[in-house]
Amino acid sequence: MTCCHFIRFSNRKCCASCSFIQANIFYQNLGEDLGRYADKKLRERGVEIRSKTRVGGVTRREVQLNDGTQLTSFTLIWTAGASPNPTIDLLDCPKERGRLKVNQFLSVETRPGVWAVGDCALVPDLTTGQFCPPTAQHAVREGKVLAHNILAEIRGTTKKPFKFKTLGQLASIGRRTGVAQILGLKFSGFLAWFLWRGIYWSKLPRMERKCASRSTGCSIFYLQKTSRSLFRSALR
Ligand SMILES: Cc1cc2nc3c(=O)[nH]c(=O)nc-3n(C[C@H](O)[C@H](O)[C@H](O)COP(=O)(O)OP(=O)(O)OC[C@H]3O[C@@H](n4cnc5c(N)ncnc54)[C@H](O)[C@@H]3O)c2cc1C
């Protein structure tokens, strides 16, 4: 999200340029069609995209890439995914990729009374046979199942297995365009961007935060103007 806000300003009229460094294939999670759409749109806007490239080091004026390239840059926006909290390393429990291995009931099998959810847990995905991705849509649902299961353990009743199929993925690519895959349907352009903004806004807790947020319905039309002028003033 942070990156898309930056990308929004990266155009020929503005003095900033933007390079997008991605360790995998660009937008691999969204599938080929949407990935190609996003790639094309961003390139049209002057964004340089480097796929299958990693950032190896950063200095005050340079970003060093693992292919030996050095990019002059004064601003690095790091949006690489979540990694488990290092506190997990201290626990003597089975782990994989730094995450605590739990069963479908979200408990660590070899450690009765130890439970884990969210980014620190490696939860089996009963719908795919793989593991659940570390996303908020999984974490909040795991939390509910966990609460049920802890009570069930105390009361001696039946525990619920965690079973949830990823609803979809949304990404904004700036300037009121986005890409979205929801329940198997793919969208791109303004509709995808509108869904992205609307869904994230609806997830904000409490009404006053929703109202205070610039993501409210009214600001959809004004936000970009406001933030663009702020960005330009900052560059002056
Ligand atoms: C840049 C970025 C973009 C993302 N975008 C999306 C997205 O679009 N959609 C989506 O579904 N998911 C997204 N995610 C993933 C999502 O944020 C996480 O999967 C989700 O927040 C995990 O929830 P959690 O409760 O496990 O961890 P967190 O939400 O990280 O909560 C952990 C809490 O524990 C606290 N904590 C840490 N250490 C300690 C300690 N030692 N003692 C006490 N408290 C501690 C932290 O302060 C924090 O409040 C994104 C993640 C990142 C980094």
C-alpha cells in the first residue's frame, strides 16, 4: 500500500522516479492476467520494474541489488512481507520457517496448553493441503476459532478445526486503478481500486476512525489531489 502511494506520484511531470524491486515474479500471487495488467499500467506511468531481484544492501544514497546493480536513491520504501516475531525463536516448540507448527485446532501438538495463530503460526490449510498464508484475513478468523477451542479444552467439549478458503486478494496500483481477485472473479481498473479502498475502509475499527480516515467515500475524489500537493511541497 505504501508503495502504491509513492507510485501514484511517479510520473513524467514529477521529478521523482520510482523503481519497483520484487524478489519473485511481479504480482505472482494475483495470477498472470492481473499481473500483466498491473505491470503494463505501472510501466506506462514510468515505473521501472525489476522482477526476480533482491535488495542486498542499502546506504544513505544507494540501494544495492543482488545482481550487482546500484541504484541512486534517497528514499527506500520497504514493503516486503511479514516475518515471524524473533521471540518465537526462544520457544522450545516445533517450528518451520520461524513459525510455530500447530495442528488444525491451532494447538502445538507436543506442548499441551500452547496455542498459536496469525503470523507466528504455521497453520495447515485444510482446503489446499498446504499452509495458510500469513494474512490478516486468516489471522482474525484463526483468533475466533482459537477462542472457541480454548474454551472447549477447559469445558471438555468439541474443538473446531480451522478451515477457511482465502476470499481473495486486492492491490491498488495507484491513480484509482487496482487489481483484484475475489472468490475466483478477477477485476482490474477503477472497480478493483474502489473495492480495495472500500474493503480496507470497512475494516477500520470504530466509526470515528472510519470518519476520520481519508478513505471515506467523499475523499475518494479529493484525497489524491491533497496528497499529491503535499508530496510536491515536500519535494520543493
Ligand atoms: C506491508 C504489509 C502489508 C500487508 N497487507 C496485508 C493485506 O493487504 N491483507 C492482509 O490480509 N494481510 C496483510 N498483511 C499481513 C497482516 O498484516 C498480518 O498477517 C496480520 O497482521 C497478522 O496478525 P497477527 O495478529 O499475527 O500479528 P500482528 O498484527 O503483527 O500483531 C502482533 C502484535 O503483537 C505485538 N507484539 C510483538 N511482540 C510482542 C511482545 N514481545 N510482547 C507483546 N506484544 C508483542 C505487536 O506490537 C503487535 O501489536 C500485510 C503485512 C505487511 C507487513
